[in-house]
Amino acid sequence: MSFASKFFAWRNKIKPATHRVKKSADNIVTSFDNTKLLTDIYFPQGTSSGNNAPFPTILIRTAYKRAGFANYARIYAERGFITVLQACRGTDGSGGEIGPLLLEREDGLATLEWLKKQDWFDGRLGMSGPSYLGYVQWAICDSMPEKSAIATQIATTEYQNVLFPQGATNLQFWLSWMQLNEGLASSPLKFMFGVISGKIERNTKSAANTTPLIDADIAAAGHKVDFWRRWMLSEVKRPEHWQQLSQSGRIDKNTPPNSFVSGWYDFIIDELIDDYNRLRKNGHNPYLTIGPWTHVDPKLIAQSVHDTLAWMKAKLKDDASDLREKPVRIFIPGLNKWREYESYPPPGAKETTLYLEPENSLFSKPVETAEPAKFTYDPNDPTPNLGGAIFAFTGAGAFDNRPLEARDDVLTFTSEPLNEAKTLIGQPKVKLFAKSSLEHTDFVARLCDVHPNGKSINICDGFVRITPKNNKKLPDGCWEIDIVLHNSAHQFAPGHQLRLQICSGAHPKISRNPGVEEEVDKIPDFLVAQQSIFFDKKRPSSINLPLYDL
């Protein structure tokens, strides 16, 4: 047992180790095109590559350095799982060039074939890992052995809307991930210093203002990045590219059982829940844990190790003694307690609608007549994003949004103080009746919890990108716009207020809308948009909330 694995287990209350571990480093798995994938194997004591042993195997394929996941591999091995840790192509000494996401099925299938030839492999196989490590599980889930299980965390089968939501670009993700990929390849220590010092986030925000957008890679990484340019100039526009990357079609009645882990402030939360619901529709009973976490929260990783060990013990060793009784476990901020359910979202929601009104208020009934609320959106000074469900090493999660609400291009609508607690679980839906001086524009909606001291804490948000093709106007020239906010859970305490922000930007989470159809390799003419939000009885802009009695 290593000091690191022992400390991790002690700190996170993981059951004690049962085996010593022997590591076999830098084994080579040859993929379909002769690419060599470097692979480490962690054997529980008494196993080696020269004898058979009654231990199931856990496969972890990572694009983020094997050293970063070696401790988790050792923890699994110490508890009776042969653990195979592989560097994805183009990373950490493995040959080829990272896609990203491309060829992970082909490399995964080659690894499965390699596993079948190992005399220590007994046919029982689990896979685990977060983010990219989750996607590679979905890529081969339909080809795993009969006795298999997966444990995907903060990942999804469908990345198109994650990376390019509604045709916009998730700049926050791309520029941060670009620096992560480059930093791990060139100087991991320098990269970690950049994370700790906040330099990575400062670089992301600065690079996001680059025009033309295609040159943002130079601003973020210091040079042209091949995969960024290939995706932005070619792949994004090709339907067959997204068909190749989509793994949702592999979910059926034969999909290996899955244990999901996510966070309310993870930028993949909605797509992960879509996968959860696909499994349920196909007759599965997946487990789902959602905490108050961001994409890079260490507490999420610790929970993932807990859940993986319990899941693999149940599904590969037929011992469910460590599994909780109910499959869904969610943390409810505000209440600050965990709750368990049979499914998500749980039954019994009371749909409650609040209407936008004059004097920046939210009320239970719409007014008869009112002048619209107006604001100006200028892409030369795009409305920034503040906190929330983003891919960031610092700056994701819950923040006081008062600095954002003080801007002239952000409208706020606030309820009266609550007489009793209100608990949200699920996806709020905003309906806007709006006009713009432009045919190309965005509308962003964000729900906040206003504390008695004035703090306005962001809970969840959503947006729509308007184009002449995707939104038809009503006879009076308005758009009727539906904005679905991301999945969340939160209890609004007595004395607190609900606040809805409306604006037209969340930069760089969403690439700024220039007011025209964007071409990433050309400098756009930024057009200023004059926006109007209506809330009279004929055009009752509103927010609908799934509320629960707890």
C-alpha cells in the first residue's frame, strides 16, 4: 500500500485495503493502425501476468496522464480488482494524435481484444472514470463482456450541444481544455501553477476576445492548435462528424449497468441526466449521485471512487452489501442535506409559475398592461458570465451575482421574500416574449437565490440563440422564446427571494453573438442589439419552477 492511497482512503473513509499491489508499467497495446498505447497494470497481491487469478478487472483509459489516476488505480487494486490504466492516443507517451474524442472506440476495441488474450483476465470487466474517461466507456460499452459494468462521472454520450450549444461555441471549455492538454504535454508543474495562480482562467478570458475567433488558440496556447482549427473550420459543420462521435445509440437493453456521478455546477449535467433517462427507458436501474460540485471538484472524484468500488463489487463480484437502498442520491443546497429517491426527477413536483412584472418584480399573476423592459447588448463589451456550470479550474459554481446585476445590460426580476421554504428539483423553464433590433441575437436566463443580506447566488441558467431560421415571429413581431435552465436542486429559505436575470450574453461560456451569422475565420462586424422583454397579459413572460415539499 502506498502512502498516497492510504491517505486518500483514510481521508475519504474508504474501506481498508485487502491486498498489496504489484505494478507492471508501460505495457504496449497495439491499436488497429499499429498505434502503440502505453498501459500500466496494477495486480492485487498474488497475481501477475504469468498466472490466472480470480479477480475481476477495471479498465481506465485516460487522456490526462496516467500519473494523475495512478492513485485511484492502486486503490481499486488494493481492494481486489486488477486495474488496467491506459494512456489514450496522443497522450503520455502513447502514439498517434489526440482527436479529441475521435478513434476512442477503435482504440478501446483493440484494448478489449488485448484483454481477452491475457491469462489473468477472467471475463469480468468494469470501466470507470470522469469526463473524457467517461466518454471512452460509452464508446465501447456495447462490446464489453457479458459480465460487465461501467461507472461514468461528469460525462455523456453526446457532446455536440456541450461543445457547441445551439450553434454557439463553448469558449470557456475549449480554451481551458486547450491549455490543459498543452500544459500536461509540455510542463505539468507549470500548468498546475497556472491553475493555482488563476493564470489559466485569465488566459481563457483574454483569449475569448480574440478576433477572428479561429486565432483564439494562439492567444490561449501560444501557437496554432491543430485539433482546434480542424474542428472549427471543418468538423463542426459535418453531420457525419457528430454521427461518428455520438455514442447514445449504444444504449439499449444490453448496455452494461451504470453508476453515474455528477454535480449541480457541472457543465455536462443535463446531457448526463439524458443518458440516465435513456437507460431507464431501456429497462435499466442505473444509480445516480449528484452533489454540490463543479466539474473539477476533488470531492466529486472522492465520491466517484466510493461509488465505483460499491458498484463493481455488486456487479462484478455479486456482492451488493455496499450499495445504498435507493438508486438516486442528491444533495440539496440551501437545505444542505442529502436525499434519496427511486428516480430522478422524483415524482410529486408542484409546478409553480411566476410572472415578470414592472418594477423588476416576480408575481403569481401577470399584469394586464405594461410597457416592455428594454436593454442594449453590445458585443464589443459582451455581458460576462459569472460562476455557474462551466469548465473552469477556478470560477465555477455559486457566486454572488450582484456585480453582474449592476450592469446596464442585465435585467432582474425579484419575488417578494418567502414566507416558507421552497425546494427546487429539476429544470426551471423560462418563457420570454421578446423583440430585438437584430435577427441574430441571444437571450440568457439565470435563476438566483437572494439572501436577506442582499447576496444574489446563481443557481442555474440557460440560453437560446436566435437566428432567422430557428425562430418565427408572432403576428405582433415578438418571438415567443422557451429557455430551459439546467438541472438543479436548491432550497430557498424563508425570508429569501427568487430572482430571474435576463440578458443577452454569458461570455466566454457562450461565444458572444456578433449580431450576424458568424464566420470563425473572419473578423465580424459587431452589431449592437436593442432588446425588449414583454410582460403584459397577452405576452406573459414567466418562469415555471418544479417545487417540492421537503
